Amino acid sequence: MAAAEQKKPVLSEELTIPPPAPVTPSGIEIPVVVTPDMVKNRDPGRPGEYPFTRGIFPDGYRGRLWTIRQYSGFGTAEESNARYKFLLDQGQTGLSVALDLPTQCGFDPVDPMARPEIGKVGVSLSNLSEMEVLFEGIDLGRISTSFTINGTAAIIYAMYVACADKKGVPREKLTGTIQNDILKEYVARGTWIFPVRPSLRLIADTILFSNEATPRFNPISIAGAHVRDAGATAVEEMAYTLANGLAYVDELIRRGGDVDKFAKRLSFFFYVHMDLFEEVCKFRAARRIWARLLKERYGVTDPKAQLFRFGVVCGGSSLTAAQPYNNIVRVAIETMAAVMGGAQSIFTCAYDEAFQIPTEFSAEIALRTQQIVAYESGIPKTVDPLGGSYFVEYLTDRMEEKILEVMAEIDEYGGVVPAIEDGWLQMRLAERARDRRRKIDSLETVVVGQNAFRRENQKDDFGEVFRLDPKASARVIEKYNAIRDRRDNAAVERSLDRLCEAAAKEDENLMPYLVECCHAYATVGEIVKRLKAQWGEFQEPVRL
Amino acid sequence: MSDTANKTLLRGKRILIAKPGLDGHDIGAKIIALALRDAGAEVIYTGLRKTPRYIARVAVDEDVDAVGLSMLSGSHRELVAETIEELRAADAADIPVFVGGTIPAEDHAYLRQLGVAGIFTSEMRLDDVVAELARALG
């Protein structure tokens, strides 16, 4: 008895640190109480109606809950295929494919740059034969698949189309998403390959092709998640992402796209971090801003093309390696914010995701968290349950103002493309990240278990550690060499030559050529090498 | 923002911050670079996707006092070993190598045995990183 008591951790700590300052993490001052006269937009309108502050559907989640989409994939296609089948059996409704860095950056597994990274942060997918294994026994006409892929998005999408062709699934039945948002890669995620302008061309190619060939597929997911996780505030996250969205719209219009048509397939992707009301209000504000911009700036009349559809990740850098089980609570609160904010799909991070690939145990808790919010919390029973709250409407207005201010700053710089080419946005983000860090260091921002409320002798152990099979990368290389022996190499060369001819013409859509390359089992590295020869590589502006 | 007590701790030091491998998460590297500069150091940042050979060459050419490698993709075992090997080959084994990022505790012993002079986890206070570096560089 005495021994057990001694072992008990001290959990009776008082809240000795003063309450947090009444300011949101984006720097918006919060009044002690919001009274009706302080609210500009007292009637936020109806969900499903312009400007969609309260949501894009009139009945919210009544007809259909959000898509539960957990990010997973590692090692070989065979291992990932087994994990996907497990997740589908557990009730997951969509797949999300994580790719390894060589695939994301356009290096084949045998490239010296690739070797240490094969299968590390996702599955290695160097050519169509690997994708055939990845989706073996999975009906592509029924399951929606999301690929977190950017630099090589056009190639992976072409591979997916070719994979469906091979399996006899009609292209028009394909559903899913490719991230395909290169602009934020230059700012935060780093899997860029080509210079900005040819990259924008590839994105326009995928969207225009997809609108016709795979009309139910989302050919882009314009992502604020990565800049946010890197250090941007919620206001900046929305502002940068909306600005990137406008850059894509402009490029598509320049290429002759019909905005009333392609805008229906644009979707967005964000992080949800811990300040619940700011998170809810950023989504309400962004829905309104996007709808207004499309209507007023581009004359979009079809309401379906004005909709701001988005998925989210809950967790990321809001999670800590210190006292990792606290992350389960954080993710639960963030999931509630995502649902109250009206997300179309949600990915919940596992509590150990801050430092490793999740284990099956932690991945299951993450999935169950969403199911608890969906089926037990009662939140999805009515649309926008916080709508009409004086505080929520007030904060939504303030978020909208602040987001528009940052967008105006980018416009003043000349738009996102020069801001990225010059390294201006990157620098701004690095400084913001440093400042966020200093606030944690100085306890201005309290992170429970990390900079405050630590147990005596706290050791931040993680329990079970997931280890990759060390033989996985050897198997990937073996399979790579085998397909290069087995395929018709002359046909590969012909398909690559045709791709290059098309790439030399400015307005030729490259997608049909890329699909042809994939059908011939050309590899991601081979395709990228040819296109690099044509377009060069992005020269990173290193500014500090 | 920066702590006044720390403004001169690294004055006169030249430090190379490098991103080996394909990992594109550079914000940690940049935060450290800014923090070291705030502490008076002269910081050179390589940018993304550098090979260990390139990093060793820059370290020698720029005559730096320390190299900091930032890695979050899980490839630190291989890439740190290669970088130290390249420094040795370039006759620069005396330049201390520090590592930061997502480095599981169980890999620390291995990295130290390779000759790594210090490992900074992502949850350390910036002032502590600066202080430890200043102590190590004398």
C-alpha cells in the first residue's frame, strides 16, 4: 500500500500560472464579454446559402457525416496494402496515401539521393506496378483515395488513372484527391522540383484534364496546413492559402478554363490547433471570403462553384512528445472544433505522431476519437451549432478583417508568385515560427506537460516504438530493377519522347502523355529527369 | 524578441546549418539559424536537399566552427554517419557536428558514438540550445 502510494505521480498541482492573456494566438483581442451591439453581422444567414458563413450544405452533417481519412502508408506497397485493408475493415471510409520522400521529390529508389529515405515517411511508389500492388483487392470505383503529393502530383495522378484503366474501373468513377498544391511547398514543405511557373502549368493541366476525365475527383487540395504547422498564425494560414487559391484560379483562367466549372473541384486543407473558437471562426470567415471573391472578382454565378470545401488535420505541431497521452485530449478538442467549423473530411493525428509513425494501437485511438465526436458528442446534430453566438459572430468578423489585411499585404508585394520566388514569404514564416517558439520558451504560451505542469523526474517515454522493416528498402530496389527488366523499354522511351515534345509546347496539356508514360511503366524518376532537362529546377532563395 | 542575456554568447562563431537528405521541413533549421544569429553568431544556411559531401565541402570552404544538421524524416542514422565520414575525408574531423530534429532517444547513443558533439531535441528552449552550443564551442 505504502509503496503504491509512493509511486503515484503528484497530480494535485495548483494552477499557479496566471490565466492566459485574453488574446487569440493570431493576436486578436478578446473582450471580456461580447454584447449584441458589438456584433456587425448579427444575422449570419442560412447554411447552404451565399456567402455560406454557416456552412456549405443546408443540412450540415444530417445527411452525411464527414469523411474519416487517416494518413497512412509506409515501406513497401505490400505492407501499405495490408494496413489499408485493416483500416477499411475498421470502418474507415476513405484512404489517404502517404508517399516516401524519393517519390515525392522525383527520385527513383536507386538514386543515391533516395537510398536513405526509401519507405521512411510513406510508401515507395516509383511506377505503376507498385501502385497495382498498393490497391490490390481494393475497389477504386468505390473507395475514395487521397494522395499527399505535390511536386510529382501530376505523375502520381496519371498513375492512378492508368491503374484504374488496368483494373477496368471507368475513369469517371474515380473519387479522391491529390494535394497538388505546389505554391505552399516552396514556402513550407519543401518537395518542389521545377521552377514556379512550369509547376503552375502542371497544376492547370491536372485540373483541366480531371474536370473532363475524372469529374468526381478533386485535382487539388489547396493547403494551409503546412505553413500553419511551421509557425503561421490561423489568420496567416487562411490568408496565404486563399491567396494561393487565387493564383491557381488566375492560371486556370489564363489557360482558358471555365471558372464556373473548375471552381467546383477546388478544395482546401488546413490544420486545427488548440484555440477552439479561433479555429471555428477561421473556417466561417474563410467560407465567406472565398464565396465573395469568386462572385465579385470572377463573376462566378453557380453557387456550387462558390463553395469553400475543406478537409483538416487535427494535431500536428500542437502535439507534444512530453507527456504524449495528453495529445489524445488535444486531438479530441481539435476534432470538435473541426466539426463545429464544418469540415468535409478530418484526419486525426495519433498521440505518438509528434515523434514517430503511429502504431496500430495509437492509430486506432485517433480513429475512435472521431467516432466518439460523430456518434456520442451530439455536435453534428444541427448545422453550425455556434452560429448566432455574440462572441462567435464577433470573432468571425474580426478574423475576416485580419485575413483580408494579410491578403492585401501579399497583393502589395505583387502576389504570391514573386513573394515566393524572392523568398519573402519564407522569411516571414521563419520569423513568425521563431517568435512562436520564444513565447513557449518564456511561458507566455503554456503547453501543458512541456513547459509547465511537468511531473518531477518526468521522462518523456513513448511506449511502443514502431520500427520499419530494414529489409523493406532492399525489396523496393529489387522490385524496381525487376520491372525495368520486364517492361518494353522501347515503348517507355517512345512515351517519354512524346511527353517531352508536348512539354515544349506552352499550352499543350501534358496529362494524356503522362498517363501513357505510366501505362508503359516509365518510372517517376525517369519522367522527372526528362522534365527537368526541359524546365530546369527551382533555385531556392536562401534568405535569412 | 530575443533574450538580451544571450545576445553575445556566440559572437565571433561561424556556424553552418544544413539540411541533408530529402526532408523538406526546414522551419526548425531556420528557427535555430535565427536564434544563433540573435546570439551573435554568423550563420550560413545551406537550403534544402544537400548531400553529405556538399555539406562537408561548405563547412571547409566557409571555415565554420560547427555544423548543425537538421533532420525530421528518420534518416538521421545514415545521413549523420555519412556527413561525419565526409568531414573526415576532407580532413575536417575537428569541426564538431550537432544534430537537431526528430531523433528518438534510443538513437542518441549511436549518434554520439559516431562522434556527434550534441543532440538538440525539438522541445528544448532556444536559450538552452544557444547556451549549450556556446559551452561546447568554448
